[in-house]
Amino acid sequence: IVSSRCSTHMKTHTGEKHHRCDVCGKSFLWKGNLNFHMQVHAEERPFGCSFCGKRFKRKYDLKSHMVVHTGEKPFSCDVCGKRFNRKGIFNMHMRVHTGEKPFSCDVCGKIFELKAGLKKHMTRPFSCDVCGKNFKLKGILTIHMKVHTEEKPFSCDVCGKTFKLKKNIKPHMKVHTEEKPFSCDVCGKTFKEKGILKIHMKVHTEEKPFSCDVCGKTFKLKKSIKPHMREHYVVCDFCETAI
């Protein structure tokens, strides 16, 4: 018996692990540890919570869950004294003090304290260095970067006007054609641009969203405020400043 116990003990020094899981291949020093591990692969959840009925595969998991109901917070931070009911949450909290960020993005190298932060970031891994906006695809980031530069690589073949985005050429081309695809449902008048139709629709409604800061009079169009302001002030034609 002594010889058997000695032989078993020696495995702690040799690292010998004879007990192997047939499901995942993980090896263990003790058979009891293998049996405990096998519950991970089993569908059986024999340990149930007497408070909420939630069931667990391992007794250890049930014990960890019970602190939700008891309010027990056995894990204390030595730095700030804050207490936690789970070791995992405690470990995450400690990164606030250590600055540890173990989760990194394979695309841009950005690091995160929490795995959840990395997961959220991975949905839009391409970040703009200027404004911080994130994008799903590198191509979209490349297009976005033109917002911060004066680059306008797309030009109109008719007048030579340049644009930052290719999609802006199509609506511009209507200036050179007679095409007016946007029509008013009230009077039937047609317009080249949707924005102009939207402005026109105010003719048929009582909406007057633009108001005078002096007398409160309201107007349907923003451009109507400038001539009205001459009733109160002299408006400079160059800088539009009221004097």
C-alpha cells in the first residue's frame, strides 16, 4: 500500500499523466480529475440550484452560482477594496489597476481589457486615425478618408467639376440633362434633385421651420431670412453680418 501511494505521489514530480479524455484528448494526473472533467462533455446536469432551479454539470459551478442568491462577495481587491462575487469578474476588475489588455485585434493590433470589447471591435476592425470612426471593410475606410483630405479624384466629363465620391457624379449629371425624376404629388411639378423637391413641398404645407431671432417671424425657406433681416438691420452682402 505504501509503495502504491509512493508511486502515485511520484507522478506529481514527473508530470506523468496517464488518464486521458477520449473526447478532447486532454490528459490528467489523477483519475478523479478526469471524472470531474468528463462532466464538461456530458449533457447531464445533476446539480440544481434550490433557489432558481438552474442546473449545472459540476458541483463547483453550482457553488459559484449560489453567490448570486446569497450576496456573498468573497473576492476582494487589495488596491481599492472593492468586492466581487465571482473570481472571473474580480480578475477583469484588476485590469483597471494593472492596465493589462490581453485581447488584441489580429487586423489592426488594437488591444482590449475585455474579450467582449474585442468581439465588438471585430465587427468593425478598420479605424480612422483622424476621427476614430470604425468600418467593416478596409475599402470603406479608404473611401471615408477622403472626407478628411482635399482629394477629389472623380470628375464630371461635361463641366470638369470634381467630387470626393464616385456616387456623387450621378446626381450631379442631372444638371446637364433635362431629366427631372422627382415629382411633387400635390401639383405635379418635377425636380432634378430630391432635396429641391423636399424644399418645394413646404409650399403645400404650413411648415415654417426657420425663424427670425429678432421678431420671431417664421419662414418656409432659410434663404428668406436674409432679406427679412434688412427690416431690423443692414446686412453686409459679403459676410452676411448684421450691422
